[in-house]
Amino acid sequence: MLYNKDWDYKLNPVADVLMKAADLLEKHGHIKFLRGNIIEGMCALGALQAAQGKIYDLDTELTLTASQVVVDAMKLKHEFAMPHAALAAWNNLPERTGQEVIDAMRKVAKSLIAA
């Protein structure tokens, strides 16, 4: 039987949305302080929403769960009650690069599949 490594991600919605978000950031660029779009780039949260086809909607449960998984995996310290706020704060740090955001999303997604 044929095997495609990407099929593994489809079995885990959080891993799937993280990989799609990383791909979107890589393709369209990374920005800070705005959700963004495919023209100007996206922040981490904007990419998670866009990966679900929900750019302008309220954060979905999947976005919140994926944010929490990344925040936990990265051991991000924060004072925020909501995981997406902590992810946004990390994304918006002056020293944060787009590649770091992409790498974090992919690393966490891969860890979910390996577990």
C-alpha cells in the first residue's frame, strides 16, 4: 500500500492545523501584531485560523487547542489566561523571527504524531 507521511497529520487535527499554518507562514510570510492575510503575511494565530479557512471568524476551539499545545510544548511563561494570548505575545516579541514560529509549529506537530 502506498504511504504518504502527511496522512499521519490528518489523523490528528491539532497536528494537521499546525502543519498547515506553518506552510501558510512559509508561503505568505510572517508578521506581528496583526492576524494578517495571504497578501501581507500572517501572525501565528492568523495562520492557525487561515489553515482552517476561518480568517476573520472568532478563534475556533481548534485554534485555542493548538495554541495551548504550542505554549505547553515551548514552555512559554506567560501571565495570560488564554493560550492564544500567550502565543500571540510570543509571536510579537521583537526578536521573534518567522522561521522560529514555523519551526515551533512543525516541531510540535511532529511530536504529536510521534507520541
